[in-house]
Amino acid sequence: MTRNAAGVALLAGVLVLVNCSNAWADFTPGGKGTGSETQVDGQQKDKTLSATAGAVVFDRSKNGSGDSAGPVVSTTTWTPPACYYAPKYSPDQLQKYLEPIWSAESTGSQWDLEQRNRYVNGEPYKDFNKDKADKGYWWDSYVTQGREGDPGALDCDKPIFWVDKGDPPPANIPEAITPKMLAQLAYAEIRVPSTKVDLAPAGTTKVNLPTWAWLDTAEFKPVSVTARVPLLGVSATTTAEPVSLKIEPGTEDATTYPASGVCEIKGGRIGEAYAKGKSDETPPCGVQYLRSSGDGSYKLRATITWKIHWTGTGNTGDDLPDGTFGAEQDVVVQEIQAVNR
């Protein structure tokens, strides 16, 4: 049996969904109630501000909230990592984990022998590194919550390895946790508000009548999530800031304002609220429908683009791919009725 197949099968049997709000002061790799057996609620339905996922702790206290909040979707093909390596076992814990597997002989005698040689007989580790029990940790793979069926989760197929405290993980293991990878994991935890726009006229408009669109900018402030590995003393904060609103009328028989349909955020505002006396003005953000919606309605879609960047341990940081989050709303468009006298 390969390391990958064995690891995935074993991992599937031990993952338990648990929320954790403590400070992890008593965290030990592989211990009961620690990151080796917990996973964050990726949907965040419980509204908790802190949760664990593997060896990672997420602080969501500055994240978007509300029933209509949702995750951003990358504007590129990039996705956060489906798996990663981080501390999981002490020497004693690794022994308690592996020896029952070897005794069961379910993984094949050849594989068991190779494992014993690797971790017990000095090829390259001896007696599970018990002589270094307070000097480092055994690192193993974790699957990112919600990515269990993703082919990318199979990329973490390296055998369990040792890293001394203060040392970087091996350079030939790109999935080993780093501040940048923490930032990418935090990206998946970002939640932003709904993008339902205010319209004037509201709900029902008229053919050829400019309809103003705007968003309550008080709800569209930067949001952020911090991810950290307490054992390693590393962290990263990923921040999303709104930059533009895209209006899609739901029909080709419409004109958008501006023509691109993209309303840039200016002066902290997205669009402009309609006010009495502006009926003859062109809205800075909005839509004009050219045909009635008949007995139904058009599905107007409003999508916010969020600029996403991160900072982390070592004062490193960079941009991550922009993210979007959108929502649809019904707009009824009626013909203007002529009055016959």
C-alpha cells in the first residue's frame, strides 16, 4: 500500500468536526482535542469567531457576518491548498499511532518493515526520535476542510517527517505550512456581505426609465481572517477590500451605467443614492431597461470584486487573486401606460 492510500484511508477515520474557542495554551500535537483531530466549520454556520483546522487556528472576529454573507470566489483558476503539512505528533504519540497499524498487518509486511526501518531502526530515524522529544515535532499531512474529494488533497503523499524547533521544514516539501500558505488557507475562510443593491425605483421600474443603483457602503468595509500555528509561532492575516460593483441586468435589452456595467468605488461610495430632483440626471451606477419583463421579472445580478492581500510573520506579504461574491434580485419592468383623455 502506498503512503498516500494508507494516509487518506486512515485520515478519513479520525477527522471529527469540532469547534474550539480556547487559546490552545495546552496544545500538544496529536493530543486529545487538538488540531490533529479537529476541523473548522468551513460554512461557518455556528458563527464562532475562533476555530481549529489541523494545527491551524483561525481568528474570524473581523470577518464578514450575517445570514447572507458568503465566500469569495477567485477571479482566476487559483484555489487555496487542498492539503498541507504541519506538526501533528510527539515521539510517543507517533509510536501509539503507528504500532497498532503495523500489528494489524493490514498494510502489508513490506510496507510495515519499511516503516519500522524508517522510524525505529535508524533509517533515518531511531526509536521515534524519543531522545529529541522536547526539541521538535513529527509533521504529517492535513486535508483542508471541504476539499476531501479534491484531487489536490492527494498531493501530500510524503511520509511523516521530523522538524526541529526553530528549523524550517524541508525545502523539497512545498506543501509544508508557511506564513504564505496560512494566508491562502485564510483566503478560504473569508466571508463577505451580500451584494443586494438598493434601486430607485425600487422593485418595479419602467421601460426606458433610468434606474439608480447603489450599495450601503457601511456594510462594505474591509474584512479579514487571521490564521496561525501556535506551535510554530507563525501567523498570517488575509484582508479583502471592496473595489467595484458589476451590474448584470438579466437581459440584453438593457443599458448599464456606466456602459461597462462596472461601478468603481469612489470616495468610499458604490454608486449614488437617488434623491428628489435627480430624475433628469444619468445615474453614475444603474441600468435602463428597454423592454418590459412581461408577467415575470428580470434577474439582476450584482457582483462585488474584492482586492485581497496578506501580511504575515517576518513582515512578508503580497497580493492574492481578487475574489468575487454576487447575488441576484428580481426586477419587474413595466411599460409606461399612456393616459387617454
